[in-house]
Amino acid sequence: MYFLTKDHAYNFQNMILQDKTHPRDTERMALFYILGGNEDLFMKRKYIYDFKNHEVYTEVLSQSEIELCDSSKALIRLAYNLYNGYEDQHTGIKEILAALDQTNMELIQGSLDIYLNGNCELILDEAIDEEMELDFV
């Protein structure tokens, strides 16, 4: 398991700690892995996921107030699908993959590894730096 950048690992850790996610919650971990690895999604995470109530905001995909490019929407759809089985008319795998570049494809591979292999405790052990100062935005 790997992170795309140091920021990706930091973002992932930040969301896991803010949400108090259980280490065996592979669905939520896969969601946070995707959000943390894409700068646009991480910056807009408060419109995508409710950390207080621990739920997703599916309406973000249809709201015009939140600007999302096609690749960001594709990543959100996949993250939501892994998280809770979310489906809409655009969640077909071909449509999702067609909207993504190589970096986002690597992001998907990592999220699927978390979702399918359930190795979140190992990921957290590797990612968390006890000296890292976290900011909850």
C-alpha cells in the first residue's frame, strides 16, 4: 500500500482522526483515501462528507454551487459506491474510468486495495507519524 504524496498520507490521516474511524472500517477508509489523494476533493471534503454525523452528502454531485470537474465527480461516485453502494446513472465502471487520468487511476487502485484487502491497520501504522501536527479544517 502506498500514498501518492506525503500530503496524501497527511490528508488521509487527518480525516481518519477527525472522523475517529475504526481501523477495520475499510469502506470509510477507501472513501478517505480517495478524498485525501485528490487536492480538489480534499479542499471540498466538507461538502462531500459530514464528519459530525459520519455520512456522505450525495447531493454534492448535483449541486451547481460546488464546482466539480468530471474527474472529481467520477472519483466521488466511486468513493461513495465503495462506502455505501451508492449508484446513479453515471456510476458505470467504464464511465468512471474514462474520466480519470493516470494519477487518479493510481488513486483508485489504492482505494480498491484498502476496500478489498482490508489492510487498514497496516496502512495506518505506516502512515501515521506521531510527531506530525494535524490541522482539522
